[in-house]
Amino acid sequence: MSAPVFLAEASTAHPLSEYATGSVYVLDGAEGRHAGVVQRRGPGERLDVVDGAGVRLRTVVESVDGAEVRLRVEEVVVEPEPTVVVTLVQALAKGDRDEMAIEAATEVGADAIIPWQAERSVVVWRGDRAAKSRARWVSTVRAATKQARRCRLPDVEVPLSTKQLAARTRDVVAAGGTVAVLHEEATAGIATVPLPDAGEVLVVVGPEGGISEAEVALLTEAGAVTARLGPHVLRTSTAGPVAIAHLSERLGRWT
């Protein structure tokens, strides 16, 4: 079984890349409490500590003192940045279906998440609610990263309006990337979406009521392509993860 993953706190005195085999890393704070108090990890158990930016410490527990866990570093692993960044643009949706989408998308390999205030989104992020809702998405992605044993933490960007998404689409396409809008009436399947050798791929998923014709027109005019996921209509909580899993396979991430 793979070792459980814990995230290094932002306040860590030294970057994980500065640790060497045989050195000691002290896991404390919230993550230390979770390992030492909640999960009751003990000496001899193996844990991975990641920085969310590609560095992983493979360690073994030396001692536990409450919320302070001393770890002996056995290996330092550096995962290179992906050549192609796969970003999920997830429309806000009711009933936590948007959070279900970003959780699963993180587990299957999304590199970044963009909340989208679509025309038919029932949920609206405004004022204090926007900050609290984004914080909840960040927490969801953080937990999914640990669950999937990833060492890269997907960034959750600030929410975009459709107009802002169209501008982002133009930038991505101009830089050689691809923007794929998942749409049930598309004539081409996800397998035909062109993938760049480097750059970014945006996967755009609409809300429960779907993407409006005006939104499809605005995004395709900005350079996006439409694509369907097989013969069936998937929920907003399912479409993104399925598309990203398919793209991960095409990009050779699952070989």
C-alpha cells in the first residue's frame, strides 16, 4: 500500500527540496495533529510529506509527541512540472455537485481548477460568499490531493464570468493551447480534440441547465472547440472528471 500523504505547511522553515536523505523533518501544526493525534501514527510507519509543488519526502516515523511527528527522510523525489497543463473550468452548481466535480477531477489529475459563474448557474458567488465558497473549494482540492497521494496541489483560481472566460480562452489559444467546451450537441467526440505538445488545455463544463447558445457562441468565437462525451448526457459533477481522465490517458500520464 502507498504511504499516506501530508502537506507541508506554508510556514515550514525550509523548502522540502533542501532536505536530504537521512535528515529529520518535523511534521507539526494541523497536519502533525492529524498524523499524530487523529490517525495515531507511530514509530516505524511510512509517511510521505509533499509541498504541493512537486517535491515529495518519503519518510519513516521516528517518534510522536502529540501533534509533533519526527520523520526520518529516506528519499527525496522531485516530480517535474507537466508539459501540458490540464485545467478544469467548472460552472458553479447547486447541491454541492460542483464540489463533487472538482474532488474527482483532482483525483484523476487536473492541474488547476477555475470556478465559472455561468449564465445558468443557480448558485451565485458574491461578496463574502464568494470568498467562503472558494475557500471551501480549496479545502476540497487539498483533501482530494492527499487522498490521491499527489505531490502537486491544483491551484483554485478566482471565479470567472463568461466574458472573462472568453478572454482567457483567447489567451490560451493564442499561446498554442486548446479549450474544449463539453456540449451534448457537439458533432465531434472528446477523442478528436487536438492536444498541444506544450501549454494549457481548458476543459469547460456547464451547470445543471447546460451551457447557453450565447455562451457557446462567445467561447467558440474566442477559439474554443466543442466536444461531446459519448452518447449519453453526463451530470455536471461527472463530465469534467471523465473528460480529464480521457485526456490524461491521451497525454500518456496513465502509462
